Amino acid sequence: MAARRDLYEVLGVARGADADTIRTSYRALARKFHPDLNQGRSESEERFKEVSEAYAVLSDPEKRTLYDEFGAVSLDAGFNAEAARGSRRFGGGFGQPGGDGYGFDINDVLGSVFGGRARRSGVSFRGEDLEVTLELEFLEAARGATRQINVMRPGPDGRPASERVTVRIPPGVDDGGRIRIPGKGAESRGGGPAGDLFAKIRIRPSATFRRDGRDLLLDLPVTVSEATLGARIEIPTLDGTATVTIPPGSDSGRRLRLRGKGIADPKSGARGELYVTVQIRVPVGLDPGARAKLQELTAFDPPGIRKEWES
């Protein structure tokens, strides 16, 4: 197998470059070699994959630290840093030939480093797990959805290839949650099973709903007359519209509950509640006639509304 190019060299940055420098260089190279802008040029596609693979490592603090310590071997699927460090103590240096002169067999070291069973004919181990971030709209996460995403999956030779993967999102998935897609991680280099792909969920805020665990919160603007006289108002829910009854004399801040209209539990399917909070909106820009009519209504103002403040 051909030796990998140094990842810092791939991105054209110094080994001590900070995160912003690495990000800026990656974006410039990704634009330059993106397949959509270089159709029919296989060399550009290869460079794009190489640049993407380099950035995936150097933009991740943990992966970058391992790469700086161990080099390209840290990129192998199933690599175990602690086992690699242990092999240095026993063999005078990771990667040196084993045998009687060192008191151990290199295949034993490989078996511990790569987490699989090593044989003199090769090493068989499970492919590395991969993780991607998947951004969802609020309603997608609440209702469930199916998304198609492009994933750069390292093949048996370590070279990444783009693959379109289906992600099924269960209703009620929470921000920060992870969805496992079995067998869609990196392929094994030794004939073992592929790793898994994990989609880490990021949910965009909703302009309508807020979430509190399995419960949904909704602010409902009402007019002074609706709050005073009572009203029946259609509101949005995850299942379409529903009608809520505003009791006469409702103050701002009053909460109404709609059972079973909240977020579903991804495992049990049990749903939380929808809590509707009344928010009274007062009229503005009144002309003199309207102001006069409103003044007449002050005779009906409730007495002592700030009585608790009196000393």
C-alpha cells in the first residue's frame, strides 16, 4: 500500500497551525477541487477526497493529537492508542519488529493495538465507527423523518469514497442525540465487519414551539376582548390544528393543557403534553374616539390588583 501523504502537507499548513488556519485552508481547497466544479476531472475528485480526509482528522482535536503522536497508523480503523503506547514500553518502540530478541511477537502487539485477532498472514479487525452531524428542523425531529445524506466512507485501502446513506429519524429525537446506522462506518482493512455510522442530531429552533423534555410549550397571543369574554381559537400542533378554549377573564400567563399533544418518546411512543400560555396583546395606535370608548371601560377594572404591594 502506498504511504499516505502528510495531512498537514495535504492542507498546505504548518504542523503547529491553529484551528482557524486549518479551516480556512480546507475551505479554499475544497472549493477549488469540488467535483461539481470539476466535472470529468478524476484528479480533482481524488484531491477533494484527500483534502476532506485530512480536514476530518486535523479539525478534530482528539484525532489530531493522536496523529501528531503516532502518525498515519493512528488513522487505521480500530487503532488503540493505549495499546500502542504499551507496545513501546515492551518493545522499545511501536512498530519495531518483534520476535525472541524483544521477548514478544509483533502479531500479539497488533492484536492488542487494533482490537482484533492478529495472524501472521494479516490482521482482522472491525472497521472504525464514523460520526456525522445531522441538522434537522424542529418539526422533523418531533414528527420523525427520513433523510438522505452523503458520507465519506473510508474503504479497505483507507481512501474515502462518497456514499448516499438513508437515515431514519424516530419521532421525538432530542438535540444532541445520536442515531446509529449499522455497517455504514469505515470498511475493515483486514476482512472484518465494517464499523457503524452515528448521526449526531442538531435541531434548529422553532419560531412556534419550545420543548421541555417531552412537553411542548406554545405562546398564544389573544386580544383584550378574547381574554375578557372568552374565545375558541385554533392553534397549531404536531398533528395539525386543534381548538383551544380561552375561559372568560383569562389573565396573561394562564396555562392551558392539551393532553397527549407533546413530543413522543422514541422508544415507547408515549407522548407528553402541549401547554398553551395566554399572552394578552393590547391595542395600539388608537384614535381619539377609540380611546374615549376604552376610557369608559375603566369602570370595570378589577379593584386592588396591586394590593399585595401595599405595606
